[in-house]
Amino acid sequence: MSDKKKILIIQSIHEEGINILKNNSEYEFEITDNLDEENLKLKISDCDGVSIRTAKLSSGVINSSKKLKVISRHGVGYDNIDLVSAKENNITLTITATANAVAVAEHVMFMLLNISKRKDMYDKTVRTGNFTDRNKLPKTIELWKKNILIVGFGRIGKCLIKRCKGFEMNIFAYDPFISKETIENFGGKKVENLSEAVQSMDVISLHVPLNDKTKNIINYDLIKNMRKNCIIINAARGGIINEVDLNKALNENLIFGAGLDVFETEPLNQNNPLLENDKIFFSPHTAAFTEECMIRMGRETIQNIIDFFDKKLEKSKIIKL
């Protein structure tokens, strides 16, 4: 019987992460892209550690292993993992806390610029050669001196604020867990009341986990008090925005537009009315999908597992269950 620790990699990761395990004689591993629950129960039964991306890790799967000690999330969100079962089985949950902040912050700016400058509209104008009625096209908006509210001031929020400063935006942050001094040191202003703050914002960018307190935090009642030129970006988790309310508000011209990288149900149902709304800029949960970020996340996901067993894992990468 092998005394090597066995790691199950659920959903493929970058080969540079895999190579860390290949070059470590204390570990063996298996990769599975078959996300069927019965398959995962079978594969996980004799594993010491698991790497997982966005697939669901249910209580049934977690309870199928009596050896499992660590779950390493390839990313920072963990709403796809049954936390109750993880806690009951004394399993440590880790995240790639330092890997994806830059990529996500850049993606927010990418979405924001596309929406504010109506890239798709102008692209169509050029491709059709329809230059004669340019003055009839809807106007774009500038980001210069506009107010942006960053909801959630963790690593991504801190990366985003640096990029917003380059556009000379007025930056505000809402995060009950971050001090006024910390936010001010990054060049922002702390706001205490979300409902009041959104009324004077031109951009709202969401960077909080999905939980009971944040679910549907952006809803119709909140949106109807926003400025007409406001843009909402969600590159955090689906469910933070009430999608029905957002669609209704956009159709009523209550706000300028929205950028959505995440959705309540993924992949997005093709019958979802959001897909018919031309005021929404979509991406398929790919804010962190740069080549550089995938390398960093692959490495950190595996290194977190090794550091856990070597008792070297940083506390900042452990989620308190």
C-alpha cells in the first residue's frame, strides 16, 4: 500500500500546477473532468486532498471520503462547496488568495470601458459602413471625474482602486470589515450606508462573496434610486444582483448599463431574458481567465495543498468555517 498522499484534481488546471505534484515524490494524483456526483464520490473516497474549480462539491461527495483533510479552491469564491460538511469533517478549506486580483480588476475596467464607450454599437456602425447618421447614435459617457463605488475592499478592490485612479475617478468603498484609514490610504473614501451611497454613484463594482447577507443586495428598490447614467459591474458571484430586478430596471432606463461576468445559474440558461437586453455586456465567468492568472492559480491551488500537509499554510489563505 502506497504511503503517498493522494490528491484528486476536479476540473483540469494549468500544467504548471500539475507539474508541482509531478515533481514531488510524496504525492500521487488523478485528474477528473467528469463532474457527475457518483463519479466524484468514487474518485474522492481514498483521497487526502482535493483541488476544485467551479464544480459543485456536495455534502454527499465530501462525506464519501474518510481521509479528506484539505479542499483547495482554484479561485476565491467557495459557494460551490458544502461548508457544513467540510466543517463537520474537520476539513480545511483554502483559496488562491493572491492569484487573481489583477486579472479581475483589469476585467472590470475592460467591461466598464466597453459599456461607457458603447464599443459594440460603434463596431457595428463601422462594419455596416453606416456613417451618415452618426449624430443619431446614443451618446457615450466619460469616466473622468466620475464617482465609483467599490463594494468589497479586499485584494480585488485594492487592485481596482489603483486602476480607477488612473482615470481620475472619485473612488468610494463600502466594506464594513475594512477601516476608514485603510481605504483612505489607498486613495478612497469609506461609506457606511450602501443605500445612501449608491444615489450619487456613476459606477458600482461588486467584489463580495455570496452569502445570506449579500444575496440580492442589488435589487430594484436600490437600483431605482441610482443615477440614470449609472453602470453596475458584477465580476464577483451571481446572486448578489437580483437578475429579474436588474433586467426590469434596464428596460425602464433607470440606469445606463451593466456588465455581468457571473450569474445565478451557470451556464446561463439560453431562455434567460437578460440575453435579450442590449444594455448588458456579458462574459462567461472568465474575469480571471488570463494566461498569467491561470498559471498563478494553478500553482497556488496545488501549493496550498502541499503547504497544508507541511504545516506551512498561510492563515490568509484559509477560510474560517
